[in-house]
Amino acid sequence: CERTWLIPLVSSTCGRIVFGGRPADMEPVEINRSALIATVKQPFVDWLHTADPTSKHIGLAEVNHEPTVYLVPEFESEKEFAEWLEQHCEIIFEEQLGGWWTDEQSWPPNRGIEVFQEWFEFRLHSMVLDLDDGPL
């Protein structure tokens, strides 16, 4: 069966009608999550170069080439998000560190919110739509 990717008008693929590249029966579904996108700042790259001397050729752009997206709760206010982030930043911090270097002995001992904010940029997106018909 052939896949159809970007179709400007209408076509039929594998017996399904496709409008504008999307099956007619697939509508975007808003999910009850927000998306937190984390990218690293220079202190993360400096740590990586110290932890792994063979990584000296890796720069900020390479580390941030494909940022991690975390599905997080929906928040009613900026204050509510700040409180949640303070409670959960260590999880994100450790996941980011472990993605580049698994020797936990070389990880910074302080992974609280102050250091997190020095090492990471983060963007919260409240509108998350699911375009797949499979379960999450």
C-alpha cells in the first residue's frame, strides 16, 4: 500500500479519502497535556566537555539540534507551572544529563531549580494536538 504525504487537494490511498494530506476521518484531538521543550545552555555544554573530553567538538547547536519534548500537566497559571517545575526539574535535569553521559558520579550534585534555570531554556506550550489515531 502506498503512503501519501503531502497532497494539495483530494486523493484516495489504500481505500481512504485524503484531504490536504490528512485522512478525512482524522481530526486533530487536543490532549489534556502541555508540552515542555527543554534546550541546554552553555553551562551544560561546558560540563559535557569536562565529563567527556572526546566531546570537545560538540557545541551548543549540536546538543540542541533535536530538543526533548516532555508531556506535562496543563497549568492554570504561570505560578502553578513554576511550582510544578521546581518539584520536577531534577527529573528533567537527570534525563538530559543521562542522554549525553551516563556516569552519574560526574553529574553536578546540585540539580535544583536555580541550577536548572542556569543550564536550560524551556518553553511551555499549552496547546498539544494529537494527529495520530493510535493510543498514546
